[in-house]
Amino acid sequence: MQNTLPTLFLTFPIIRTILIREKISVVHGHQAFSTLCHEALMHARTMGYKVIFTDHSLYGFADAGSIHMNKVLQFTLADIDQAICVSHTSKENTVLRSGIPPEKVFMVPNAVDTAMFTPSPQRLSYDEIVIVVISRLVYRKGADLLVEVIPEVCRLFPKFSYRGILHSHLEAASCGLLTVSTRVGGVPEVCVLPDDMIVLAEPAPEDMVQAIKKAINMLPNIDPKAMHLRMKKLYSWDDVAERTEAVYDHAMQSSTTDLLDRLPR
């Protein structure tokens, strides 16, 4: 695990210097577990800047880590102008965890740079099937399921080999690779892919094995180049940029509050 010690006011001089020197108009922070994000948003609001927060992940309400982070999030998001979430499921989760008014939260989906992620110029051989795991090896990402799934898939498919590389659903599809994912959180909403590009499974070892078997049987009918061209039409960072710019404009038009109005929040 990587940990950082929150410094709160010790970062104020350097953040203030950067904001003034670079003539910043909007401060946009990402990720709930980033101490720099929380500190930058707090100091920027103190200086009167418009601030926006983007949350990417889903967190629970019962374990100690989630309870602690939700309290921090309530403190930080009580004084922001707008927030962005990558799916409607993520938006509901963030609103429940932080108490921020839903009308302040915008949904801007992820995208993929299809020019950077292209299929292999050579047709892949099916003599050996290589499966890439798309996950951090932590419990909430299903590492316990992986331990049960890999031996069973190896038993069913002797030609199967496992490469544990961090990847992404959208980037994989843009490369012409078939994707298998669990049907949890915002995955079905973020990865709005046709059934011939992604196979969804319930978060259970038996169902995941069946989904992998289905995907392996689909491989001979997959055309990587055709899948790449379809992804170019489905996802665009230009669209994401336009939506994000609209959130910035909305934040710039929001009313400015003074310190006495901010403190009760």
C-alpha cells in the first residue's frame, strides 16, 4: 500500500504560488484518496477559486477505510462548485457518501484514444490463449475470485496462459481484444459494448468460468480491425472534453460565497 501524510496548511504556500503564477481560473481535483486533491481544493476555495472534483471509484459504507474516507469527502465536497462522476452508479455512490446535492454532480463517461490502442497487424494465433487480468490485486477488485477462477480455466483449457497485466476494458476493446468482466458497480454502464465485444458475468467463480468459456468459443469469430473501427465510433475524448468544458462553464457562472457562508457547511 502507498500512503501519504496529509499536511493540510503546509502545502498552502506552494499551492498559492502556483495558482497565482499560472493565472488559474478553475481548480479540478481527482480521486478521493488523494491528499493533494483535498488540500488543493480546500486552499483554492479559501482563495476564492472555482473548484471541481471528479470521483472515479465506488466505495462502501461499512469498513473502517470507507467510513474514514467518506467523512473526509463530506468535509471537502461541502464547499465545491461542481462534481463529476464517470457513471450514474458512481454519481449515486458519491452523493450518498458525501452528502453533496445531486444537482451539483455531472456524469461524464470515460473514453479511449483509439489512435493509441490499435489491433496487432498480424492475426493472433489460437494455438495458445492468453488472458490478461484487468484489475488491481485487492479484495474489493475480486482478487479472491481470481484465485478460484484461474485453476479451473487452466484445467478446462490446457492451452491457456495467464499474464497479470493492469489494463482497461475500453483500451482492450480498442485493440480488438474480447473482454470478460463482472457485472458490478458501474461496469455495465461505463462499458456500453455490444455482446460480441464484452461478456459480463456475476461476481461468482462458477459464473466467471462460464463467461471465460463463452469468450474463448467466440474468439474465432472476432475481427480485431472491425472491433477497433466500431470503438472509434463509440468513444471519443473530444466528447468527454466538451462535456467537461460545460461543467467548467457551469462552475464559473455559479455564485461566489464568502467565508461566513462557507463555515456552516
